[in-house]
Amino acid sequence: MNNIIENKLGKTFSPSMVFAGYIFIAFGVLVLSGGLLAGLIPLFMGAFVSFTFGGVKFDIDNKKYLDYSSLFFIKFGKWKTYTDFPYFSVNIKSISTSARSYNTSVSAVTSKDTYYEYYLLDAAKKEKVLFKRITADKFFKEDIRGYVELLEMEFITSQQNRSKSHKRTNRR
């Protein structure tokens, strides 16, 4: 029996594009209800934008991973080996989204989310594979120890994560 870990990494498109996709779906359904087959085009375009997401699947027993995009529950990607990635690291990433409203007064809503991204790094620490992305409120250090043991890797901090050439260029 294969020991498989699957992590969905999020939607492929931005929140505003996903919202536009939902509008396209509604418009396509409206046109289809009028009997016109032309409604299929915005319906499929909206579904593509709204329901496409990315993820990664790890087969621990065979030491392989699948970095995939999923559309309508069909996963597209190629299995690769992760034996060339001996290190496991965690990076903190902040993502901000904003929306503006231009009615009688201009108002803006901005949200900033902090994510922890778990990466597998190659020996040179230049190439990386995103293993998991979680929000700050779901971050547990015990998870990291468990993943490091399961994947049989060495954990390195974000400072150790930089390659020597990257450190040299930052000193200038």
C-alpha cells in the first residue's frame, strides 16, 4: 500500500478572476436558459477560471511527487523523483489582496494573509519544490518534525536555505 500525502495549494487564478469566472458562469446559464448554445462559451470559460487549482502529491514509498493543476477533478502533471532534494525548509510569505469601489466615494479593502510554505530543497539550495502552504493560524512545529522524519530529510532554517552565491550578492 502506498503512503501518499496530497496538499492542495490553492486556486490558480486571483480572487478577482475567480469572481469574474462565477459571473461568466451565471451569464452562460442565463444565455443557455434562453435557448442559445452560445452560452456554453462563457459557461466553460467561467468554470475553467473558477475551478482550476494547483496541488502537489507525494508518494513516500516510491520517493516521487506530482506537481499538478486540476480542472474538473482531473489532475494534469508528471511524476518526478524527489531523491535529489535532501533538505526541508519553511518560509514565511505574506500575500495581500485589495479591492476598490468607485461609487460616491472611493473605498478600498485590503487584506494581508501570512502563510507558511514548506519546501523541499536540492543540495545546492537553488531548486525547490513546494510541499505545503498553510495559514499562520494552522502552523505547528510538530508537523515539520513529522514531515522531516517521514520524508527522511534534513531540516534547515530559512537562513541556511540560501545558497552561497545568493549570500555573496546580498552583501554588496
